[in-house]
Amino acid sequence: MEASNRTARTAGILFLLTFISAIAGAALYAPLLTAPDYVTGPGPDTRALLGVVCELVLIVANIGTAVVLYPVLKHHSGTAAIGYVAARIMECALIAVGILSVLTVVTLRRAVEAGGSADQYVGVAQALVAVHDWTFLLGPGFVVGIGNGLLLGFLFYRSHLVPRPLALFGLIGGPLMSLSGIAVLLGAYGQSSLPSALATLPEIIWEASLGIYLALRGFRGVGRQTRHPQAHADVV
């Protein structure tokens, strides 16, 4: 019982860390991603590099949530639990590609400072920023809806480890977020548009509420779960 609550609180803290690091990283990246002539601009790249550090923390926290929760969730559906781990890894792989794009833009800016061709590097840098934007859409904008939303919502709804109304946010918000990502991909609306924000809101509520609940309360009904482990054996 005590070990289960430690697991829950560790997972909750990791979820909250993903929020903090993701928001901080996006804020620190802003000049590099929005200024078309960033590679010709003055000043150090400290802000962008700090954003990279935040996203590295995000990768560790993302995978940490899956690793910490897997031993508990596999008893309720081994298939869904391993699917959640795989989705987290795929999300982090896409984030890593975005990090490499940002670091390459930084390298191009330094090359311009050293006397490289500004006109040539500006176009390449803009292409790399586009790569980052696509990885963000496919990772945090699509895969998250499948893994952190649908699969994790299903696992928590089935296991009763958190209140079922809370888990419904994941079951509903995850698919909605992934469908919105497809809509953005097909050009229905922009990634920063109001429809995209509204479609993403339930998933945000789910992840934030789950982190807070686990960090403060632990697993719901953990005593009953530990006394009767076979009652929740994997039937998949």
C-alpha cells in the first residue's frame, strides 16, 4: 500500500514536471521559432539552449511517467499498458527530432557570425523551424492524444485508480486532440487557432488534473487493489 502510493506520487510529480518543462521550453524557443531572420540576429543563443535543456527534461519526465506506471497498469490491461509505453517513446523520439532542428538553427546562426552566407542560411533555418513545427504537431499534437489520452484514460477508467469522471477527460480528450491534429495536418485550421485550442483543452485538463491528483492523493482505493490483485488480472 505504501509502495503503491509512492509510485502514484512519483508519477504525479513527473506529470507536473512535463507541464512545467514543456511550457518553459516553448517560451524559451519563441524567438527562434517566430523570427524569420533569427540566424542573422545579434546576441547569444543562451535562451534557445535553455529551451533545449527544458525539452530534454521533458523527454526524461515523459518516459518516467510510463516506466513508473507500467508495473501497476499492466495488471489491468497488459496490451494497453505496453501501448502507453510505446506511445510515450514515440512522442519523445519526435521531440528529439525537434530538438535537433533547433540545435542546427543555432549552428547556422553561429556560422553566419563567423562569416557564412546569411542569405543561404536563412532559408535553411526556416526549413528547420518547419521541421520542428511538424514534429510538434505529430508528437505532442497527435501521439499524445493516443497515448496519454485514450490509452491512459482507458487504463485509469478500468482500474478505478482515479475517479472515473476524471479518467473520462482522457478517454474523450485524447481522441479529440488526435483528430484535431489530423485536421491541422489537412489544413482545416491552424495549429494555433481557436478550434485547435478548444480541441486540446480536455486533454490538458486531464493531464494536469491527473498529475495533481496522483501527487496529492495517490491511487484511489489502493488498499482494495492490493488485497485482491487477481480481481484485476489482465484479460486482454
